[in-house]
Amino acid sequence: MDLGRFRELLRWRGPWIVVVLAVREILKPLVYWHVWDIFGTDISQRVPQPYAKDEVKVKIYAPDDSLVILQEQISSLGELEAAEVGRRFARGDWIAIAFLKEQPVGYMWIALSSGLELAFGTYWIVRSREAVKYGSFVLPAFRGLGIHSCLNSGVCSYLCERGFIRTLSSVSILNTQSMSLPKHNKTTRAMTVLLAKFRFPSFTLRKSFGAPLSSRFSWSGLPSSSAESRGTSQTPDCGSAALRE
């Protein structure tokens, strides 16, 4: 890990979280693990409101909206390669991009159907009129300004207007900064998920707390009756739109 990345982690997550992350990396040859809190929001009842002080414009783009230009714009933020952006668009995902004074400062991805991997061959189950918010990123220089809250609110508003009723998301328990958004919105945690990949012997541990893991995720070896219940989201063809002018 380079010095700049270390300073960023120390600033936003604190020394104890950095220590846990370091230990996880040291143990990676033997076992690697993730722990997420899983959230669901009924956007038909309430759309979360943003709390940024500056005026932030959020735009939603579908895969057919100037794909090459979008790939370059998103990858220019420094988090994803253009090929990965193209792969997500090929899957049918949408993206919300936040602009502050015409400058792109962050984004959030939206998966509209089952098939999005959480980790280690464990996949989201996305039912009709549901969507998963994932891959949220804000440039380090603009963190702490409420940009993430604008992305979240913009995405929820856009989906609600188009007939979606629920959004889903996962937040690592080690990502204390991202945890501030569900706390601010008083979003109820649906479950906590532990995934651990062991190398010797090779196997994956999957465990949930608060609800059955199979109620929201599928994986190889899951009984067919549970796997077949995942369904596919029915997504209207609604293109792109500016959400916050």
C-alpha cells in the first residue's frame, strides 16, 4: 500500500480500522474475509433527502448513453478502468454521476437484475421493481461534503419515479465513513453477512445474522427451490435524466 493510500485510510477510517485491514491483508494467503451490513429501503414510502451544503447535480446514465464518452469520464476519476466500466454497462447496469460546478466528483452504480456478485461466488437476488446500489465512489478531495447523500437521494428519486419500490445496498462494517449515511437516514439493517474464503483447505464460509442468507443471496450448491425464487427485475426503458439541476 502506498503512503498516500495509507494516509487516506487513516484519515477516514481511524487507526483501529487500519490495523484490522492490515491484519486481513497479512492473512490473505490463508484466509480473506468480508463483513457487510445489508440494507433495504422502501422508496415507495420515503425517499432519503440529501444533506450536502453545496448544490450538486446528479445524472443517471443507461448503457446506451454515449458509452465511449462515459467510459472515459468515469475512468478519469481514477477508480475504475474503462474495460470494467464497459463490462458493467454490458450487464445492463446504470450509473449515477455527481457533478459539482460541472466537475464530476463521484458516482454510484445501479444493478437492476440478479447476477451482481457480492464476493466469492455469492450473488444478489434482485426481484421485480428492486435495484441494488453499489460501487459508490467520491473523489478524496470532495469527501465529507455530503456528495454520497446526493447520489443516494438522486438514485432513489429516479427509481421511485419509474415504478421501483425498493433499493438494496451493502456497507462494509470496516467502512465507517459510508456507515454514516444509513445512520443519518435511520435505515434499518436487514442482515449482516460474513463471507470468508479459506485457501487450505479450499472452501468458502457463508454466514448471515438477522435473516436467512438465501432470502437475498444465491450461490452454487444452494437448493434449487431457493435459487429459483430470485426472479429478475422488470426494468422500464427510461434512458437517462438529470436529477438535480
